[in-house]
Amino acid sequence: MATLLRDAVQLTESQQLVRSSIGDICADFDHEYWRTRAETGEYPHKFVDELVEHGWMGILVPEAYGGAGMGTQETVVMMEEIAANGGGFSAAQAVHGGVYNSVPIVEYGGEDLKSNLLPRVADGEASIQAFGLTEPNAGSNSTAIETRAEASQDGDEYVINGQKIWTSRVDVSDYLVLVARTTPLENVEKRTQGISMFLVDLEDAYDQDALDIESIPKSASDFVHSYELWFDDLRVPAENLIGVEGEGFYQVLDGLNEERLVIAAECLGLGRLALERAVQYATDREVFGNPIGSNQAIQHPLAEAYARLQAAKQLTYNAADRAASDENVDLGAYANAAKFLAADAAYQAADAAVQTHGGFGIATEYDVERYFREARLTRLVPITQQLALNYLGEKVLGLPRSY
């Protein structure tokens, strides 16, 4: 069963290499390892160190800067395998930022910034795990952010004030990619203008006494911590501006669809994991002299979850192939559909896994309750299911804008 789900699509040679290498690393971290991380809330340092040692945190860093120089096709495999091999969605999220937050530097950073930082990211000396965008008054409506970055009179630095929320992995990051307004909303012609991206050295921010953080208690992704941040006259060197001032919103959007495909792959890995554990339990657990998996009330929900995961995987990997090609396609349509279907498939698989385990479904020793909590989270992040449908309704079906 697990092999069929894993082999649902034909992989390229480089994708097969990624799957084999990541699988070998994951094999050293069993269910107990991940269960303990969840119980203690401890970040999986040892696992991440293994990925670093084998060069996988630099999968999207170009070879010229010491990275693997791979793309979305390979990253979907990497993240699905991490999630599927015991760690679930949280394990993938523990490294997701460290992989993807280098992309804005690669695409828009100045040469000095790239040559100084990217080799250190590729070899694990530095990490960019944190991305600061969401604010208390600006959730999905990113153009409403209020955090302000003002250029100094001599132009040598920016002074940043404001607040961010749901910024993850700040505790294990050396740098933060921060999105702030360089032009107030009331002074721009379009809401999407006047937003910029900055690279913040977190140690320097603490040394300035310009950054306060507070952990946000939550019920999913136990070992991936999220924070609320306050900036008070944080001074950032002008050379840490990423790309062009005022065009940060468009820069954020540029890689959004490919990253969303990787999120879909993480959902698929979680679904695979939940289904595998459920099938194993349904095969081993006997009631009235027979395995409970022989009952259609158990069998059918698992079979349906399998079918939905298969379908979502076909779409996700097809979209990743399209992203790597020169085809002129609406990648946003693929990415939003893939995220929607993969999150729903993961949720259905996790729900079926809990139900299959009966009363043990809520026992932490069987792990499926954790998978269920994570699967519920996937329907909220990085966008809600409803926002994915909004995109498909408006951009694909041509229906009137709903928001």
C-alpha cells in the first residue's frame, strides 16, 4: 500500500535520487523520535542537522553559491518524503522555511548579499527559517500590513516599527525575511504598491534591543513554534533591502505558486503516513476473531482516502512538472487546486486513521491524533481552503470577484 502511494507518479532521475536520499535519512528517525519531539515541544535539531550535513537545506540554492541547484520538481519529493516517513506535516514545516526563505535572496538579492549569505545557508552555517508577513490586522489581506520601514536621511539604513504575528521558527533562525511598508497605504495608487522586503539579522536586532518576541501557544505542530514580534526602531542596513523598494508584494507573489505546490506535497506525505498507520492497525487488530480491516465500515473509508490521495498526488506532481517546463500555463490554478485537494485528502486520511483506531485514536502513543491535528491545520495554512476556491472561482471560472 505505502509503495503504491509512493510510486503513484513517474519520477525523473533527480527526483528518484532525492527520494532515496531523504528516505535514507528519515529511516534513522522512528515514530518514537517524532512522538518525543511532539510531547516535549523540542525542535528536531538532530534531524535537521542530518539534512544540513547532506546538503538538503540548500536544495534551492544555485550551485554557483554552493547549493544543490534543484527546483520544485525535486522539492515536492523531498517534502513529501519527510512528512510521510514518520514526522508528518510538522517535520516538513520544521525545515520548510529554511528551504524556501532563501528564494527571495536568490531571485532578488544584490550580488553582495547573495555571495555573502547563500553559501552559508547551503552549508548550514546560517539559517533563514523565519518569514514575517502576517499581522494582527492583516491576515490574508497582505496589502493591509502596517509595519513601517522608513529610510534614514542619509539613505544608509531603514528604521522599522510595527508588529507581526504567526511568525514561525524565530527561535531556530539566524535571519528573518521581513515584509514592511516603505510607502504608506494612503500614498500609493494601488494597494499592492509600496511594500518592500528586508533581511533582518536577528542577533543584531536583539543587540539593538529593538525586537521583542512572545510565543503563541497552539494545538498543532507542537515542535514548530510560532511567535508574535514587535519592532521598535529596528535599524536595518540599506543593503539588506531585498530587490526593489516598493515592489516587495510582487516579489512575494512571484514564487508563491511553486511554494504552494510544496505545501500540497507535505499534505500528501501526512496523508500517506496516516493511512499507512491505519492500514497496519486495521490488519493487526482483531475483534470477534477477525481483523477489523475485514469490515467494510473500516475498509471503505481507508480505500476512499487512498483514492483521494492518489488523485491529489497526480495533480500536484503534474503541476510541478509544468512549473519546470517552458509551457505558458496558469500555475496559480494548478497550485490552488493541488493545495485544496491535498489538504482535504490529508484530513480525510487522518480522520479515517483516528476512527480506525477507535478509542486508541486519541492516545498519543499511536500518533494518529497528532496527524489529525496537523491535517486540520493544513486546511488553514498557508491559505484557507476558501481562499483557494476564491482563486479558482474568479481566475479560472471567470466568476465575479467575491472579496
